[in-house]
Amino acid sequence: MDVPTSHYVKASDGVWIGYQVFGDGPYDLILNDGWLGNVDANWEDPDYAAYLRALGSRARVITFDRRGYGISDRPNAPGQLAIEKGLDDTRAVMDAAGSERAVFLGVEAGAAVSLLFVATYPERASALALISPLVRYSPTAGFPWGFPDEEADEWLHRIETQWGTPEFWRWNFGTMKMPDPGPVVLERWARWSRLCASPSAALAIERAEREVDVRRILPTIQVPTVVMLKEGDREGHWSAARWVAEQIPGARFVELPGQEHFVLATDIAAFGEIDRLAAEVRVEEAGFDRFLASVLFTDIVGSTAMAASLGDHRWGEVVQKHHATVRAMLGRYGGSEIDTAGDGFFASFDGPARAVRCALKIKDAVRPLGVEIRAGVHTGEVQMVDGKLAGLTVTIGSRVGARASPSEVLVSQTVKDLVAGSGLIFEDSGEHELKGVPDRWHLYRVVG
């Protein structure tokens, strides 16, 4: 197999994403391959090239450099490296490659964007394979895996002082309990890392990944899923893989033979699992009208008193302008108007950060009309019923909005977790009971 030609596609926010397409197998495979990458330089390493060829021998592989590294743009604006941006980038690459539906393979940090995309666009995913998935960077209550603070700080120190050197990779191989491969291989890895990212880019990516937490969306994954882990990783940073498989309905956990962390071209078992997964019939076909969405509810505060004060004619003009303003903001941020009742709006978005930013913009844009709104945002699984969104997620979103004060945007814990790295700022609003919804819910106030 020849080294493929690289191409570019522009994402919805103008960032250019570099990608490659290779292989001619019976199914499309989207490869989200770990922490770093450079679609050109990946082929210069013999082991990496053999791994890519093994994938290309069984599938039509579509792979791309995430924004921030490789041949893709390296934006430095706040929020440009947020995981949510990976949704737009993946969709743009799939469209450019002519792929309507694919198997997704997420390795290490590449698992997070794969999970989020598959949950949000289940119609574009036929199956999901995860290898050593990183779903949260650091340990926390109920999640003892990941990188403790002292190890995370050591990563930052090593990037700042040794990036792009053999010394960095000798240390990194040691953290994975791999033997020193010798000066030739270490220099090859050092050069590859320099081509993947500058020190500043590597630091920015590292800091963005520290805030990722996609654990809450694991139960919403509907496509057939396999989660794999090498025997040598039973203990340590990556050993959450079995737990991840347990959270995804119907997922299969497979322990692969071998002590080394990386999956190589010789790991026949891993490729066999991917082939098997690609050939499986969907287990829950009837439930595939369900998908992940972010819902936004807004309404005018004190509308009854304002209507009485202004009179029907004047109040009607205010409501008309309010509706036009809200619809303009929904269009700007990619929201879909689901329902309008009186002075309230119900809209959906395919990304939580967009929903939150839209709510903030609506709040500010309607003030010149002499009105204030309250807003609530929640993300979860919804389903289409007679052309409209329905389900507990909708009820929760409505109740969150009802808890907001004038000119306040409240969000659920789920939303706060999913927009980590987006630049949005929150204040704790405490736990609340939501009418008709089980349990108590932790809510957060958006402050910037």
C-alpha cells in the first residue's frame, strides 16, 4: 500500500483540518488515534506504518490530525481545542471523504471525541471500537483511574523542558513500563513529536485533555461496542477500560495479549475484534431513533405583569421582537426551534457549548426590549415522537430553566462536564429538586 495523499477540509469555524483516506476494505473506519499525530509523519515510522497498513488491508480508513497538531491548523483562541470542536471536525472530514456511516476506532485520548460523536450522531456510526480509552484524565470519587496530580504535573514539566528530545521519550516509555528501545528509535520518536506539535501546542493539548470528562454519555451509546486493553495495562492509568465497557449498554470487553502498551500490526486479536464488530448486526435496532442532544429552554420573566402594564398592542409588539431576536440567535448558533409556547422557547443543539453561548447571547440581546429572560440547558438522550423531541432529558431541561433567576442561565452537571475546555465559566448553584424528576440535581450558573 502506497503512502496516501493528504488533503484539507475547512471546519465550520474556518479551521483547516488535514486528513487522509487509504485502503479499500468493505467498511469505512474513522481512526481517532491517541494523543499526538501527523498524518504525513506517521508513515515514516516503520511500526506505525505497518499498523496503518494492517487497518487499510481490512477497511477504508479515514484519519485526520486534530486541530492543534500535525498538519492541521493550530488555533490559539480560547475554546478552540475543546472536545466539542472535534464533532465539527469529524463531520467535515467524513463529508469530504464521502463517508455516510463508519466504524469508529478511538485510541487513548481519541476515545473521547469518538464517544461524543457516536452519541450525538448515531446515524453516522455503525459501531465503536475503543483501545485503552481515556474518558477522564484524573482520578476522582468513584473513579480511581487516570493520572494523579503529581504525575500530571510531571507531564507538564517534561513537555516544557524536554519536548522533542530522546530524553522525553525514554522517560515516556519508562512510564509505560516499556524497555529502552535504543538511541535510533528514540531519535525517530523525538523527530516525530516535533512534527506533531510545538511545545506550546503540546502544552495546550495536554491542558485541554485534563478537563475532558465524558463518563456521563457512556450509557447513551447505542451502537455495538468493543473495549480493548492490553494485558500489560491491567494496572495503572489505562485500567479503566473494563469499567468503561460496563457503562456502555451491550459493550464487550476484550483483554488483548501482550505486555507492551501500544497495539501493533502483529496484534491480530485486536484487528479481529474490529472486523467482528464491523460485521455485527445492531443489537438495539428499534432504539436508534434515540440520540444525544442539548436542549435549551427560555422564557420571559414576569410576562403576565408586563402584559398588563403595557397593554395588548404594545405587549404584542414586544413579544414579536423577542421572538425575532431569539430565532436570529438560534440561527447564528445552529439551534433548532422545537416549540414556542407564549413567550417561551424550546430549542435543541448538537453541542452543549453552542446551547449555552446561544442562551447567553439571547439574554443580552433581549434587554434593549425591556425584558429579561431565564434559561436552562441540559444534555442527554432524547427521542423523536411525532416529529418532536421527547423524553426525560426534555423534562429536566425545562425544570432547570424554571429554576433560573432573571437574566440567569443555569445548566446541569452534565453540561458543565461536557463543555470542559470551552472557555465557559460557571458558579456552583447548589443541589435542587426538579419537579417530576427523581433525585436531587446539581446546577451551575453560567457567568462568562
